[in-house]
Amino acid sequence: MSPADFRMETSVSLMIMFEDESVDVRYVNGSQLQLSPCGCEFVLVKARDPSGHPLQPTERVRQRTRFTISMYKESMAAALLFRNKYASRPYLPQELISADQKKPFFSLDSDVLWPEWSSCEAELGPGRETIVRSEDGRTVLVLSPSGEDFTIEFTCSLSQIQNHHQCVGTDHVEAGSRQKGSNAINQTSCDETQKTYRGRKNETIRPRSCSPQFNTTAQSTPEDMYQSTKVIQHHSCCAVPYMWSYPLSLALHHWTTHLSKPKDVRTEGSRECSQADKRSTMSDTSSERRRSCLPQALPLTCPSPHWHRWKVKDPLALPEPSDQDLPTEPVKVMWCQGVTYRILSGAVPVMEVSPGDGSVIRSNGVLNNYFTHHKPNLQFGQVKEVIYHLNSLPPDVLGQAYSISSIVRRASRILTCYNQVKQSLKLPATPSCLHEDVHFAKPVILEKHPSTATGVEQYVSGTQTVESR
């Protein structure tokens, strides 16, 4: 298969991110791309030759992501874009990022400061999105018109060699200070013993320092080393990472004030919001609560590549449609036919669907046969809630953007499959390569509306009374 033929036939039909943040991409020609949780390595299983023998093994390509050949670069860039949108930390190799998306930087802070309540001036986008910017303007939170999900756009430095990051870490500083202290003590003793001890200590410390063979980036120009790019992440307002709780509370406050509330709800909602405003003014002097620690890019090389595992299909298994071939592992996010399906794990898993028009369809917790559709009305500035039952879905109408019936049924199948997989996992899952080196803060799963932090909780009751609840 020539590179041109591969690019023409590899239009994406399905993208899946599992709970360990590994990615599985299916193409319409039958090819399959699997990306490791860290993003450093991938396996491409090419489509079976229809004229070949049924038992003939399919062609498999295994490569490092950053060193992939030009034939697969376009597919890898699309897979990484999907991964970085929903992963806890992005993987940003400069080889797969175009020159117009990279910018040099001399000083890039790992945290960002958001404005105070009294000085926050949120913007209203053309589609009635609520936009909140950080004080430096580099980080932007965009709340959807439904108020149920949001995106974050921030500047992140590109992935670097892991040893390059670690050589300036606090653990190495502490190790160096401990060694200096031990050398100072030994200096009062015999010189020969001190020299021998120092040499042995250096031998034990040397592997933890920056090794010359991995320090190739130090020989590059500063323009090549210190590069940054924009990263966009998508989050649910029912599972908010703590770092975004404060700016989300700002956006929710302005989103609530811009809604056209019914008369019978306006009095109660305004009273609750005014009480929340009084409580929020006390936090204007606290800068720590207004500070968010930005996600950092993963290292270029994986510290535990032996944990990479690849899913192999039975060659004798009958082929199934892409939308019916549901995975047998816990799913985090699934993209199919332009619709995003997200599972909010917890005591009671919740399915959340983003059709792409600003609305959100969410299952109702324990009553997973019921789905609530949060539909924003851009003309009147209201959010309408429509409840669907799995056995009485609305019929398709000619000219509608998407089929609610097919979306809800597929969401129900994904959620059912997820619950079955969770119940069948008797033994602990295979460790991920990210668990050994990376510690993620799990987002808080909410029952109804976003309230991960105190600032968000202040406006939940007000927003829930917008419609008839």
C-alpha cells in the first residue's frame, strides 16, 4: 500500500480512550491504531488483504510516536490531538507539531492566576459561550451555552527528555545537599577514606543525574529546546479537576446572570445568587484559591515501556460494524460519527453525550434508562431540559442535525457494556505505565450539577432553578 493510498483510506470511524488513557483508533478500511497511555509508542494493525488467505497474519507496525515515518504522521497527529483533549497530561513531541503551532518562550509559569470576583469581566461568545480569561490572558475557559461542559485552552511547553526535567528536580537538589554534608563530615577523617567514600558516593548518584547520552537536547539551540504550544482540554461540569474549579465558578456565575429566567424562578434564583455573591466577596483577598496549576507535558520517553500492552484480535472472528464493536475494557471517552460519549466513573457511573451543538445528554444516575437533554436556546437565552426514556425515544425528523434515538441507544449500550466490564473485573487491572511516574488528581464526580469547589457550590442551587426542577 502506497503512502497516498494509506492517507486516502484511513478516515477515522471510531476513537476510544480507555481509563488507563490508552487510545484505540479504528479506520473505515479496517485498520486499527493503538496508542500507549503515555503516548510514546503506537502499534498500527493494517487492514487485511481481501484477496489474501484468511489465516494470513495482518501486517503490524510498531514505532516510537515521535520517530514515526511520514506515511503515518497525519494519523498520529490526529490520534494525539484526541488523546491530549481528554488525558490528564498532554504528550507533545515537537516532531508532530507543525511550525505554526509552536512558539518559543523565555519564561513560562507552571501556574496561572485568575481574576477576582469583583474584577472578573467574562465575555459572551457568538454562540452564547461564557469566556473567562486568566490575568495574563494565556489561559482561557469557555463554558458551553448549556452550562454542562467546558473547554480549557492553555499554553504548555513541549515534551522533553525525562532526565532533562529531573536534573533540576528537588530530589536531586536534596541528594546533592546530603552528599555535600557527608563529604564535609568525612573531610575531618582520613583523606584516603574520604576519597574512596566520595568516589563510591558519586558512582551511586551518577545514574540519577543527567546522563550525557540522554542530554542531547542540551546541545540544541534555545529556540529548539524552549518551545510551547496551545493545548485544548474538554471537561464535564460534573467531573471537574480541582485546578479548574475556581475559574469554572466564575464562568457559572456569569452564565447564570445572562440566562433569561422565568418570572416564578427569577426571585428565588436572584436571592440565591446574591447570597452567593456575599460569600464570594470574602475570597477576593485570597490569591491561592485563584491560582491554578497547569498540566505539564509528559516526558518524551516512557519510564516503564514494559507495561505497554496491545490488544490483539482473533483472526477468525467475524468482523463487526465499528459502532457495534464495543470494547471489553473500561472506557473513558468514545468518539463516533462526530458525537462524543464520556463515562463519568463513580459509585454510579454516568454517561454524558456531547452531540457537538452545545447541548449535553446525560443519563440519570441509577435510573440509567432515563436521559436528560440540556438544550440551550440561543435566541431566548434559556436552557431547556428534555427527559427521554430508552423505550420511548422521539422519532427522527427530516433535516435534523443528528438522530437522538440512535445517540441515546448507543450511549445506553456503551454504559451497559461499561457496567458489565466493571463487574467482571475480579482481579486488579494490569498496571499502566503512567501509574509508576505520574500521580493524577482524580476529578470530583458530582450527582447533578458541577460543585467541585466551594466557589462552584455557591451557584449550583441557583442554576438548577432555571428550569422546572
